[in-house]
Amino acid sequence: MFLSVFDLFKIGIGPSSSHTMGPMTAVARFLSEILGDDWPRPAGAKVDRIAVSLHGSLAYTGIGHGTDRAVILGLAGETPVTVDPDLADGIVEAIKAERRISPPGHPSYRFDPSSDLVLDKKTPLPGHANGMAFHAYDADDHLLLKRIYYSIGGGFVVSEEELQRLKSRGAAADAKPVPYPFRNAVEMLDMARRSGLSIAEMKRVNEEVHMPREKLDEGLDRIWEAMRGCIERGLSQDGIMPGGLKVRRRARMLHDKLQEQWSQNRPNPLLANDWLSIYAMAVNEENAAGGRVVTAPTNGAAGVVPAIIRYWLHFHPEADQASIRDFLLTAAAVGGIIKTNASISGAEVGCQGEVGSASAMAAAGLCAVMGGTPEQVENAAEIALEHHLGMTCDPVGGLVQVPCIERNALGAVKAVTAASLAIKGDGTHFVPLDAAIETMRQTGMDMNERYKETSLGGLAVNVVEC
């Protein structure tokens, strides 16, 4: 099994990898297909109008998660990596006023967001909770092309056919075989024992089958720089976050207070936890505002891994750039196992698959750079994931704000605790990581849809009722 570190850590924009970045990517695929010849285009037919319908979780929480905005930006030719968050609102408003889109390389198409972008809460698509249907019509409104895509978490997008292959495990074979193709934690630990390599070293060897070492290191450094930049921007901003809940940013205010305590050398036994929480909240406040973030492995859980790396740099004098790369490689190895055998999608398994996965990845990365053995790293990941099992995804108002922002802070605290517990042991433990991952998968299947990113249950309704 090979899932690249750059598949798990993608640079994009907030507030959601599945509801914002995924739909933008799906739009790009549809636009590309329109220009191609791999569909039965009638002779002389030209696309004149485009329409999009959002289904399942995308329909229920699409407005709060910025899905409608993401689709419009995608139709303008923007991508999660290239879009300027500061210009996005102007692009959207211009299309709403003109009711036309002109993606680069395309003619102008009719597209009126008020009628051609539908949030269909009544018709779920069968493949996944995050379904999208794209339609292309001619000037007489005859349907020329229809495609369905699914946003399966972490910014990953698949067609109907690709989803079926994933479900049948038919997509497991890699174009290029890798030296250490572990699909689960048991295989990972066995390969580590036989090779004498760390998890990060095995992951690096796998990655270098696909790219040279210099490019890999440049990419890892770019990921951390984007994470670091998100923390810094989040710590510099204040005010009310968008969406209508009137939730105020707190990271800057808390950071200023902590800096003051730090300068006065006041005793604070919770100092590390305070810094962790502030770093994580800074990222997720920036995510909630639609800023530049990195999926880790999702936007909703984007604050955990950056907070732990920043904590590592802050409190551990041995921390350096090489250790950050090892952290990311180790975290990606664990995230790949979780995604392969369960899910990182809140719409599939609840927040245990988002913040739970992020906490497991971060715990593994921290344990590794602290000198943990592969067995201790696997133990750290298991502890963190086990203690997120059953966590629902119930965003108030469909926004990635409450409880998401604080939930990242607590996920970071759990990750550090898990790594600390694991590295004090010898790696032997009662519950294997694979068992925790399978439990998460089963729990997600049993979880009522109200608690899986629909905002129909949990805090999403009880806070409003109170």
C-alpha cells in the first residue's frame, strides 16, 4: 500500500477539506472532462450551461462549510492550492452578478448560482455521504454530460467508478511497487523489525521511489512552512469569525496573555498544554475563516499536527528541520493505514475519523522524534486513537467552529500525553493499533447519520435549543 505524505498533507483553504477543497477539485475534473473527448459528444454540440447539485452531508452543511462558495470558485478555474483567500469573495460575487463563468481554456458558460447550484437534501447519492452531480447542457438545455463525484475526506475526490474500485480493493495495487508496502500496523512493525529501519525511514524509501530525495525534502519543508504560516496568521488575527454564530477568535488574546506570563517567569504547571491549545486553536480559527491551511489529515482536524510540531520546536532543544521531516513521514505512515482500513471522513465515521486520526498521527510523529522505537510509535498512535473512539461530528450551524476549534486543542493535548505514555513503556500493550482502527470503522458504520457532519444531532441541535 502506498499513500504519499503529500496525499495526507495537502495545502489548500478552509473551512473543510471534504466540503471545500474536495468540491473545488471535483469541479476541475468536470471542467477538464468537458474539454476532452472521452464522452459521447453529439456532433456539433456545444456546452452552454453548467449546473451542480450537492447531496447528503454536502447539502446539509454545505453553506456553513463553504461548499457553495467552493463550487463557484472552482468553476472560475480556481484550485485549493492556487486560490488567493483574500480575493475569493470578490470572485464569487462577480459570478453571482454576471451569472456566467469563464474558466481558463474554456468558452463562457451560463451559470446562475441561485438556480444552477442546488443543495438537494432529499436525494442522497448511494456511494458516499459527500456526493456531487455535475451537468452540462447545450443552448436548448438538452443534457449533454452528467458526472457524479464523491468527496471522501481529506480533499480526496473519486468518480463513481473509482469509488467502486476502492471498495473492492482493486485500487490497492500501485503503479510503482514500493519496498515497504505495509497496509496495516502489523505489517509495518514486521517490516521495521526485519529491515532495522524506523517508520520514517521506511516511509522515506517508499516516497523516494516516486521522487528524488531533494524534491521530497523540499515538499516536506513546504508543508511545514504552510503549517507554520497558518499558526502565525492565526495568532495575529482577532475579531468575529464568519458564518453567523458570532464566535470570536481567541488565539491571539490567549497568546498575548501567555506571552506576558512567560516574560514574568510565573509558575505554570499547565504551560505546555496552554501553548498546545493556542497553536491548535490558531490554525482552526484560520481554517474557519477560509484561510490557507494544510489537511492533516483533514481541514477540520488541521490544528493538531502543526500544534504538536510547534510544541516540539518550542520545548525540545534537540528539535531541528530533519526531525520535522521525520515527524511528517511517520505521521503520514499512520494516517495512510487509518485511511486505508477505516476512514478520515467525518461524514463517514464522525469526528473520531478526523480529530481522532489527527491525534494518532501526531502522537506517532512526536514519539518517533523523541526517540521512540517502531513499537512505541505504534503504541502512541493507538492510545491517541482509542481515546477518541465514538466521537461524533456535530458542528453547530454547519460551521467548522463549535466544537471543532477547541476539539483540535484537546486532540493535541491527548497526542502529547499518548506519546509520553508510550515512550515510557517498552512498546508492548493490550490493544493493537489495527484493532483500534477497525473499531473506529465499525463504530462509524453503526453511528446514526445525525452525528456524521449533518448538523442534525448532538451539539448542533442542543446548543441552539438551549
